[in-house]
Amino acid sequence: MRNVHNPSCFVVLLIGILTMLPRIAAADASNSAQNTHFPRPIALAPNVAFWKQVYTDHGVGDFVLHDRDNLAVVYTVVHVSEKHNQARAADLAKPEIERMRNKYRDILVRLAEGATPEELGAGAQRVAESWGCPCAPDILRRAAENIRVQQGLREKVDEGLRRAQGLLPKMMSILRQHDVPAELVALPMVESTFNPAAQSKAGAVGLWQFIRSTGKKYLTITRKRDDRRDPLRATEAAAHLLRNNYAALGSWPLAIVAYNHGNAGIQTASAAVGSRSIEDIVARYNGPRFGFASKNFYAEFLAALDVVHPLLGGHGRPVEIKTRQRAVPQTLIPVPRPTVPEIVPLEPPVAPPLPVEAERPIEGPPLGGDSQLAERPVGAEEIAAVSDVPAPPAETPPDPGSVAPPVTGDPSLPDTPPSEAPTVDSQETTSP
């Protein structure tokens, strides 16, 4: 007790407290991206990590072969030298993608038949470890038919961050005025990579990717005027739509997924699984239109929020996105550069007079959005993914208040998500 009044002890105690303050401040700063409105379920952590890599690690010339349902399982990454044109890169990568797909499909089938990883050579041991083998043969057989390809979006996201700098302050102000979380401003990264001129093949237009039927409920859309192309008016409309979703569903994660799948569609999903938790719906609901895009829409939003977060203070600058060393095998396909220099078009004006068809990634952020585009989880330039199965006809997205009609397949890839084309999967993510 005597030491309590000892001046030297007091000084030591004070120094200790001051030393801890920077750590506390750092901890608060690191948690600033965490918002009680947007929980991060442990079950969705692999999906969020996957989309962050798609946004920041993998570029247009990178094609990630992964399991469609378990995004923690990545088999390999195929690379081509094309870095600008998504469709051209996909064409160049197609032969190697098919070779690698067949290789890993064969490994999975052989493991299911009882072969040991040692018998199957390089790659088999890592595949077995990824699936926690020994495991049920049915799991491996299903995985053999479940290999999906996702094209990287690093360059698109980098461009989007630059476009966003001038838009974010006003957009965040609008969201706050409508009593919705300002962090929702990250959603256009998934939808359009902040491109006001974005236009999807399904008819979704602008930064927030409204289709005409939904847009008319909140915006002026005529032959001479289309407010979907106005970033601020479209943000007002998105705030109204998201607020209505939240009022009906009582959860921001569900309100966000309803932006992609429709308000009525999410209510149906919640009732079907008997839960309002996004992780339960993603894991257990298999509705006719709830495919890869819808299942990944919230995870894509969380990944986009992490990427956009440094700009949300109003004074941040986008950090140069650098490719981190990857832990999965890489396949490099050398491709000679064209002799004629490629002309890169200038960024479109904020409000172009005429609709401009946004260059769509190869598949379908998650990608885009608003209950309208039923199956899009990464926007204006939808996330590209490559596949070998001809893409099924694109589905017509439901309006926020209607129940999505049954569809035989998923607009994404083979089975459920983004529609898969022979070499190009129409993006299924919600965004670009």
C-alpha cells in the first residue's frame, strides 16, 4: 500500500499507460472497417477472402480455377500476357484452362475411386489436403464436376477506385440523409466498378445498375432522360430501395442480397430455411434463382468494403494495388504482344449522352445488383469467369418486390451461378 503513494511508482504507471495508448488507437483504427450493420460470419470468411483476391491480387490475365461451392479450395491460376481486354484474355487462356480443368477433374475422380495421392503425382497431395481427405467419395465426385473459373478484376477495381474519389463524399452524404449506412457506398464497386456509363446485357444501367422497371419506381426514365446515368440521382434511388429492403427484412445483410435477388426472393429464402441469418441462407437455400451470384453477393460487398474503406474518410487516396505472392500453382501461357499498339479508350464522361455498353467481364463481384439483375454477384463490367459449358440463356432479373420465377439453371456457370460459356462465363457476381 505504501508504494501507491510513491512518486516513482506513479511515474512508472503513467509511462505504462501512455505506452499503451498508441496500441489502443491502432486497435480502434483497425476495427473501423468493422460495422455492426454488416456482420462478418465466420462461415463466409473464405468467400470474402476469395473476392478480395479477385479484386486486388488477380488481374485481367489471371484465371482462378476453384470449387464453385467451397471458395477456400483453389486448384490453380492460369495466366496470359493480355492485361487489358477481358474477352481477348479469355480466348487466349481457354486451351490451358481446359487442360488444367481436365487435370484436376481426373485427380478428383481417381481419388474418389480409391487411388492414393502418392500414386497420382504432383498436385494430388494438395488437392487431397484441400478437401481434408480421406473423405467421402461422393464429395470428390461432386467436386470433379464443380470446377469453376473466375477471371481477375484487379485493373478494373483500380480504375474504379480512381473514379470513386470524386464521387464518394457526395454519395455518402446522400446515403446518410436517407438514414442508411454510409458504408453501402461500396456496393457500386460490386455492381459497376463506379462506372456511370455501365450498361449490362440484361439492361441494367449506371453506377447502381438499375433495370428499367425498377428504375422507374425511383427515377425519371424517358427517351430523352435517363437518371440511372446520373450518379447522384441514382444514389438517391438506391438509398430508397435499400431502405425499403431493410424495412421489409430487418437486416442489412439481407437487404444487400435482396438488391441482387429481390425482396420477395429473400423473404422466400428466409422462410425456406427458417432463419434470417445470411450464412444460413447461403449455406442451405437452393432456390431456382439463388445461384452463385446471389450466394456470393454479400461476401463480395464485404470484400469491396475492405477495398474502398481507405477512401471513406473523405481524404484517403487509393493505394496502389500490388500483386501478392500466391500460394496456389501458377500456369503461365506466353503470348506475343500485338505489333500494333493497342489504343486504350478514355474513361467515359460522368453522364454520357447516349447509352454505352460496358465491357462485360467474362462471366458474371460478384459480382450485378438490385433485385433486378437476378443473377449477378461483380456490376457494370461484370466479374468474368471462364467455363466450358455453353452459357444458358440469361434470366430476366426480378423486381425488388416480386418473387423470382423459377429457372432451370443458374445464370452463372454450369450449375447455378453465373452463366458459363464455352470459354467465357457470363459473370454472375453482382457487380461489373
